[in-house]
Amino acid sequence: MALSVIIGLIVLGILLILVEIFFTPGFIIGLVGSAIVVVGLVNTYSEYGYGTGNITLIGVLVFLGTVIVLAFKNGIWNRFAIAGVIDGKANNIDKLTINVGDVGETISAIRPAGSAIIGGQKMEVHTEGNLLLAKEAIVVTKILNNKIYVEKTN
């Protein structure tokens, strides 16, 4: 196999490995890139002997290691990482000032769970099987296991 083909295989394999690391999730592209690099290295060993093969192998490993370390050190990974933060929260009963008997209004339909405003606070509420429409007046019937149960007021 010609030297240019071996170099081309190794360069293509390295590029696929780098694409896998920095751009695409999964495993396939990196696996294909690794296989192409191995084919290039095997051909280097068979065509040019152990000395050239070892030098090529060490060169590939040093190059990949250096590129990966520099990329992470320089913050290139931050361009690809998701910077969003999930700031949602569940009802924290200890911090709520909601008591049995408080009244409020549904925001969404409750079938059997939905959203309501009780005491000026928006929260998730549940019924015991009854379906409630949006904008209905409700009353808190019980608070059990961090769930607020409500029913329609008369």
C-alpha cells in the first residue's frame, strides 16, 4: 500500500475520532475512525516494519492526546456543552404556608393533577378522582406525602 494511502487512512481516522469527541454523540463514528486508524497502522507495520510502525503509533497517540488535552484546557468543550440550568422545583411542603381549608383557583384542568393558585402561590395540586376545569374555585381538603389535595367549592 502506498505511503499516501496509509497517511490518508490515519488522518481520516483521526478526524473521525475528533468529530466523535467534539461534535456527535454516540459511539459509531469514533469506532469507525478507530478502525480506520488501526488499518492504517497495521499497513504501516506490514509495509515499513516495526520501527516505522512504532513511531507512527506513538505519533498518533501523542497527537490525539495533545489535541484532546488542549481542547479541554482551552475551553472548547464549553461551546458544545449545554449551559442551561434547570431551576424548576416541586412543592416543598415545609416552606408552604398552605393549610387545609385554604381556598384558591385552578389554573389548568385538574385530571387528577394540575396547577392552581392558592394563597398567591402557584403549585401542583391533585384531586381524589374528580375532574376540575380551569378557573374553578377550589378548597384544600388534605396535605399528604407532599401532595396537596383539593376539591371544588360549592
